[in-house]
Amino acid sequence: MTEEPEQAGEPAVPAAPATADLPEWIEQALLGRSASMARAEVSEGAGVDPGEARRFWHAMGFQVVEDDEAMFTDADLEALARVTRLVRSGVVSEELALGMTRAFARTSDRLAVWQTQLVAESLTPAFSEELEGKDSRSVPEPRVAADAAALLARTIDDVEPLLVYVWRRHLTNAIQRMLADADPAVRSDPSAPVRAVGFADLVAFTSFVRRMSERQLARLVQHFELLASDVIAEHGGRVIKTVGDEVLFVHTEAAAASAIALDLVDAMAEDDLLPPVRVGLAHGRVVSRLGDVFGMTVNKASRITAVTPSGTVFVDEDMARALGSVSGFSAIERRRRMLRGIGVVTLHELRRAPGERRPPVADATS
């Protein structure tokens, strides 16, 4: 039988090596070679004292290793040497270099876990018959894990440029927001920029959890995050974080944040897999730190969400005021509520203006 030729641009992924050899093979594929150097060798090679090397290793989020333990590769040596050159040239301080390293580490840790889970899940259907009756597993079968590891390792050279490209795109946007916030003509207090802050919370999520296996729950949460992220991105918002049944987002514009909130309600209502959602919005100054947002405005949005009825969007007075001259929305005053840690707040129900049509909801499967 004649073998079918491989399609251009779609190279076949060789089978994973034997399970016993897999960890070392992964190290070599991702880091260039297996670990062979102790901490003292890396420190000496980079021209730094062991204390500096230890601080860098900690900033990356890894535990302390014994001095004679062969845990490091040439990639570790090159990374430490690169950071050292930046600091000694005066381009950045050691504190800034360690801070940036922590930022990379925290983000990369979550990204790496996310990637491995996505790839393993994508390969699981191929073994659906073998996994029959094992739907409660949240950890992949050994065969799936091994093939997922092989796929990740063999596609790294193609994926890495995409990662850098996406990072540069987001860095560009972040710099532009920073410059806009610092402009005296736009913001009177650049230390605490004004944002519309929203929380979207799945209603009756606990009752859903009781009826699901761990794998089904993971897929539900992933579906919610994907759908919510698509809606938020479509209007130019930022997903700050997702925590199970809740997503926190921000936007610089009150109207766009309002469109996000209403579209989220509609999207969840039309989705057969997800329960309804409720959204609370607040408008005001926020403190931004380490990619997160803090402050009274964030707390208020969270408290508003907790008292918002299912399938509804409630906003605070500042948000209603910001929308006062914006067409397409109406904020209907509701009763005043005492919100824990906030005080008395007059809530408004956000609706689309009569005759206003919403755009099609993003397809979370695309």
C-alpha cells in the first residue's frame, strides 16, 4: 500500500520515546541539553556570586537546590549571564531586573500549565474508547500525557515566535495605555487612572458543580472563560483574571464596558452548557499592580455583582452618570442598597435603549 505524502506545513509528529526516557528527552528538546551543571558552576560561568544567582532563581519561582545538585543547563547559564549584563551596564537596576523576572515567571508558569492541559485535552478524544468510564479523571492517561509532551516539545520552535509576537502586541497596548493615563490633558491623577470595572458571575454555579465530574467541570469552566474572553476582547476590554465561575474585566470607556456586560448576559443566556450570568459594573479610579487592579472601585463592582439578579446588569451611580450622554444605553434607577465595606449605593439597572440591537455574540467554538 502506497503511503500518503505529508501535507506541506504539517510535519508528522514522531511517537514519544519510552516513558522512562521521556523526562530527559523533554529537557533536551526544550532546554538544549539535559541538566548537568551545579549552582556553583552556573554562578561562576555567569560571573556572579552565589547570592545573586540564588535571588534570580527564586525570582523565577523555583525552589532552592543543593550546591552540588546538577539541576542546571546552558540555557540557565545564558539567562543569568544576560540579566547580569543588563544590570552591570546600568540599563536596569537589580531590583527592576528581578521584578521583571518575577513577572515573566508568574505569567509563564500559568501559561505553561494552561498549554499542557490544552494539548492533553486535544489528544484525549483519540483514546475515548480506552477512557470509557473514566470521565472523572482530571489528569490525562499516561499515554495521552506522553504524546502531549512529545507534541509540545516538537512544536516549540514554531510556537515560540508566536508567543513573542503576542507579548510584543500586548506590550505595545500597555505602553499606549500608560502614556494616555499619564497625559495631563486626559487624566488629572495618573497614579490612579479611571476605569470601568466589571465582574461577571455565573449564577447557581455550586449546584452545577455537584452534578459534574472533575473533567466535566474543567471543560465547563474553560468554555465559560473562552466565551467571556471573546466577548470582552471584541469590545476592546481586558480580562484581568478568571476565578472559576467569575471573570474580572476592565475598560477605559464606560460605553464599551456596558456593551461587554450586556453581551455577556446575552451570550450566556443563549448557551446551552452554561447557567445564566449576572454582571456588576462600577466606574472610578483603580490601582494597577502586577497586572491586577485594586481599590474601592473594584470592591464596589464585586459587591454590586453579589446583589445583582440573574441575567441582569447593575451599575453604580458613577457608571450611570458616565453613560448619561451616551446613546444606546439606559440606566434605570433601582433601590438603594447597603453594600458590605462600601456603604449605601444607589444601584441602576443597565439596559439597551429601546430599538437598539446588539451585535452577534462571538462564537466560543471558533
